Amino acid sequence: MITSDGTVNLPLIGTINLNGITIDNAQQKLNAAYATYVNNPNVTVQLVAAQSLRYYLLGAFRSPGVKYPGRVMTLLDTLSLGDSVDLTNADLYQAYVVQNKQKLPIDFHALLAEGDLSQNITLAPGDTIVIPTASAEDAYVFGAVGKPGAVPFQSGALSLPQALSVAGMDLQNYTTAELSQVRVIRTHGATADFMVVDAARILRGQAVPFALQPGDIVFVPADGIGSWNQVLSQLLPSLQAISGALNPFVAIAYLSRHN
């Protein structure tokens, strides 16, 4: 077994570095090393298993863990190494790929539920695929509420009025001007929807409840507010505080430009 630092330990010659060389070159190097101790050494090198190429599967897989495919694979092929995704317990909206310590904005819902093969990227060795379980689903509510932050889904569902109530907004004494301009950011891989929801009409029974999705970011302005740039500027401190939990689109497309 070649260790993580590229060395192998053998009888007589001890530790030899074989990192980054071909099988033929490794064979020549070992023959030269053994020539000090053995007349006309004839060392044969064979690759038993290519375990330097590995992928890490974490979360709602039937068989998570470290996988050694022996070749570079696409995202769909790599998902199959985990004995398929447990879709009954998977939060596809919050799933992501980690590559070179960065989250990639892959839309797992579009890939697995809608068959969008444009999301089927080729992975790099060492990539990590994370598919959170549905029990960890949250939306995030900020702005003019008493308890800003994550609001968990209940049995896979969460409406906007429910989220506002959990976030500490007194729905009996709301200001119409505030709730008529609630902003919702909904991410899909490398894209996002920016929505304005009239929660006041919903609370008056004049519109159907707005259903949130896992990872939605809700902002309740304290008063009338203009452009999305103003909304994002006010949201920035809150988004930075939860950056590790955000969909990669927000972290890459917005937060990275303000760091």
C-alpha cells in the first residue's frame, strides 16, 4: 500500500517515494534500490487497486462512505456508488458537491427529479457529495421579526405565515406596509428566483398560503423598500453569519463579492 505521502515501505530498502511516477518508472527505481543488496534484482510492479482516486458520499445514501471507482466518473455515476439516493429522506434542494474546498452550485433536484443532464458534471478526484437528510430541512427568515434565523420544516412542509410566526412576528399586530413586500430568495443550483410576496393578503385570507421550499431565504422589511440591491445589502450580515448552510449560489454569486 502506498501511503498518503506517496511512499512505500519494503524489506531491505526501507521507505521509497513513488509519488507521481509511472509503474515502469517505479519498477526501475525499486530495481536500482535493491541492487545495493541483491545481485541483478528483478522487481515486478503491478497495480492491484487504484485507491488514490476516491469520492466521498455523505448523507442520504443507502450506502454512504468513501468510494474507490478506479476511474474518473460523472456525478450520476458516482451517486450510483452509494447504492442509490434515498429519495424519501433526501433534501435535494440543499445538496451540493465540494471540490477544492468550494461548494459547487449543482441543482440536484433538477438532475434527479427532472432528468436535467446539464447538471451531470464530471467530478474531480477527491470530490465530496453531500445530500442532507430531509429531517435537516430549514428555511431562513430575517428582517423585522423577533427571532431571525433558521426555521425548520414540519413533516416536509412550511408555509410563509408559519415561518413568520415561528420567527417571532406577531401576526395579529402586523403592519400591512411591511408584509406586503416580503422578499423570498429561492435557489436552484447556479440560478435563483427573486420573489416579492404579499403576505398581508395571505393573512387576510385573500390569497392562498405561500409554500416555502428548503433553503428559502425570507426577508421582512421594516418599512417600504425599493430595489433588490437594497434588500441584499440589508441581508448581507445575516447571510454571512449562516454562510456555511447557504446554497452555493448565494455564497458564490453574492457573498464572495463582498468579502
